[in-house]
Amino acid sequence: MLTNTNTLSEIIRPAQYLGFSLAGETYAIELLRIREIIEHVPITRVPGMPSAVLGVINLRGRVVPVVDLAVKMGLGPRPITRWTCFVVVEAVMDGERTTLGLLADSVSEVLDLAPDDVEPPPAFGTRTPVDYLRGMGRQEQRFILLLDLDRVLSAEELLGLVGAAASGGA
């Protein structure tokens, strides 16, 4: 009985998300998955990578791949501005924790969302593939797209991008 109570309390506990902007849309990732946010720095291109994988950055001596989520989701590249930054996240790829940088147009806020504030992902109406969404967070009069980080950044997805780039995007 105690296990059920613990599970229930975990379910109804509010979760925190980091809100950020991509191509005019507001997205969010669970705050526990965020390692840090850093200002935009030069990216070293890596030959043979698809357009969504911009290259790598040097993060205190560590090589960190950078993914442009907007390009990956078909939203197209955007200009670099003074608000452009990297959201450094931890994703699980092939069962291992991997650090990746995500290019964001800007970071907005930390959001507290209760389970009642999260709706299932819509079947249509967003420019983001539904498979990439965990749900939609409702806050006041707006909705925030909650990304499923492990699905968006899975090795399968990234290898699919490499295969598509090698075959000319077919």
C-alpha cells in the first residue's frame, strides 16, 4: 500500500521545465535533463553530418555535439542573434548518457507544471512531429510544447538523419 502512495505522490508532484524558443514556438524540456545554458560559441563542423547536426563545441575541454532542433524538425535554419544560446542536455543514446548541445533562439523561463497542466500531444496543428512530443503544457492562456528528449535525440533518429543526408535527403 505504501508503494502505491509513493507512486501517486510522484505522479501528482509538479515538474519543472526549461522554456525556450525555436522558430517562433515555445518548447520545454524537463529541468532535470538540463546540464547548463551557455552563450553561442563557434561551432566546428564535422564532415558527413546531416544539416541538423551543426558540429561540435569545446565545453571546458569536452567535445559536445550540437543539434539544431529547428532544422531537425523541418523548421529551417535561423539567424544567430545575441539571444541565441546552447542548451546543454543529457540524453540517453543506445543506453548510455550522452551530453549534447541544442541550439535555441532564446531561453525564456523555468516553468512549474502540475500533472493537470499537461495535455496529451495533439494529433495535428503543430509544426513539430507528434512523435517528438511528450505533451503540451498549459500555462495561463498559452501552450508550451513538451519535448520527449530521448526520442528526438535517439541514436536511431540521428543515424536516420545521417542516412538521409547520404542519400540526398530521400
